[in-house]
Amino acid sequence: MTAPLRVGILGARRALFMVGCRTAFPEQLVLAGVCDIRPERAEQAARQHSIDKAYPTYEAMLADKGIDLVVIGTPDHLHGEQAIQALEAGKHVLSEIPAAYTIGQLRRLVELEERTGLKYAMGNEVRWFPYLEAAKKMAEDGYWGRLFYSEAGYLHNLRLEGWRQTEPEDGTLHWRFDPRQPQTTFLGGGPHAFDTLRWLSGERNWVEVSAYGSVPYVEPHPEPAHAVALLKAESGMVTKIDCSYAMIRPYCLYFNLFGDQGTFETSRSEAAGLFFSNKIPYMDRLEKLAVPYATRPGHRAGGHGSSEVHMVEDLLEAIAQDRPAAICAREAARSIAPAICALESMRTGKPVPIPPF
């Protein structure tokens, strides 16, 4: 029997989804340690969730040869460098979105993973939503035909939902709203839209992007709270992705595919997929996909349905089988480079070529 992976959790809040994954894979995962920029949070998490150890620093966790896998759940702008540090220290990595904040970091992640044989995975759990898995299979089976246009949107007004804007320990600004380095649209929730849509459409690379933004997110920082990207794909497909923290409406993550044989759409008002296809005789209206939205039958649902469990399962299999994870470093780079370039276009007002991966 293979020894269980010993997991180090970086970020004592966002990365704690691994507690549920330990329950799903008790023979394969040991939560060996936790670390947080606020040591008291790490100590509390270790006590509350029966994690073996709280580390005082990330460097101490990386120095521990007993840690096999680092799970990164820290502020967005830290992910790239922290993942690079972990790979350099000989650890596998599961990182929340985005994989990185710069093209240089993406290139380094790809180089490290492919040279060392370690496994990297970007944690976009949306790829494991059952209704999207069904739409992906229907695309492969030709229900949409040749795609010529696609859309995705991440619409999530955090303030409307009452997300905390300050830290309870000391009243400092939460990192999402700190004007020194606020969460961006395209590299915040945006990777859910960029990565899932590229996978769903079967597109290898987007090659150019023009993007526009409006409505400042936090004062005095000018980062827009609403942004739209128009992308040209290697295949010729045109894509629109919008990301908004400003829309006054409930949360919505939607995906639309338009081909010469059919259409797939996500309802913006309910958890459902809709489709229409010439391949089905006598079809005369959009129909709902008779497939669960985010949780597979018989699987325990967490904050993102059961998809986080299957995302971790894919990484465990990748390590055991010595194959790339579904969203390995190169695959992540193909999705995150367009988001990085979209931010550059929005800031410069010019189209930006996207480097291929």
C-alpha cells in the first residue's frame, strides 16, 4: 500500500477545504501541518481540525522533509511565488486560482514542474461541475459543431453579500479591499471564467486580447470593479469574458458556447444548463440538461458542491500514476496568461498579444 501524502496547508482559512477532502480520502491524505501569516489562526486551525502541527513560517513548513504536498490558499498575488518556492523545495503543489500574477512566474512554474517531475495543480474546481462535464462531452460528440463564439462571466458582488472588509483580530483592511494590492477582477474570480471556458470549448490558446474596465473597486486605487475582455483564439473563435464585483445582483458564473450545430448556455437565474442542437431531430426550443449542477449523486457536498473532492482526487491520481494533473502548470498558464494580458490591455488601452504555452 502506498504511504499517504502528508499535506501542508498554507492559509488557515481558504485552504481548509482540505479538511473535507481528508474525510473523503482518509487512507491517502494526512493533514500534517498548517501555516498562516497570523500564527494564532494556524494554531487555532490545528486544534480545531486535528492537524498535526502549526508552523510559525512558510519557510519552516518548506524545510520539513515530511511534507509532500503544499496546498496554497493565500491572497491571490502571493500564489505564484509561493508555488515556485514549494516546487523548488521538492513539494507537490495544489494552488488556488490564479496560478500566478506574471508571465515570468507562469514560465517558471512550467519549467519547474516539467524538469523536476513534481506535480502542480491549479485548483479551479468548476471544471468538475457535473453539468459542465456533460456539456464538455456533448461538445466532443459534436452537439455544438464548430464553435465560432463563446462567453463566460464571473459576477460576484462581495460587498452585497456582506463579506468582511476588515480583519477581526486588528481591524486592518482585508486583503481583497486593501488599496495597496486589492483583488482584481480577471485574476480574482476571473480565472474560473477563463480556465473553465477554455477547457469547455476545447480551445488550446487565445492569442490576443483587448479589455476595458469601469467603476473603481476600492478608493484610492483605480483597479476597476467591472471588466470585460474580448479575445481572439488560435482556432479563430471569438470570446467575451466579463468579470464584475460591481453588479447589483446575486452571484452568477455563466458559460455560453455557440457553434454551427448547436448552443450551450448557463442559466443566469438558476443552477442549470440549457442546450439546443440540430443533432436532435425535431428539437424546437432550449432544454435543460438533466444533469446535477455541482454535486455528483452520492457524494458529500461542500462549499463548491462535491467538485473540490474530485479536483483533489485528480491530483492524487496524477501523483500515483506519474501523469500531469488536469490543470497542470502548462495548462494553467494557457488560462492565466490571457487574464494577465487582459489586465495589461485594460490598463494601457491597447490590444495585447498573449504568449502561447
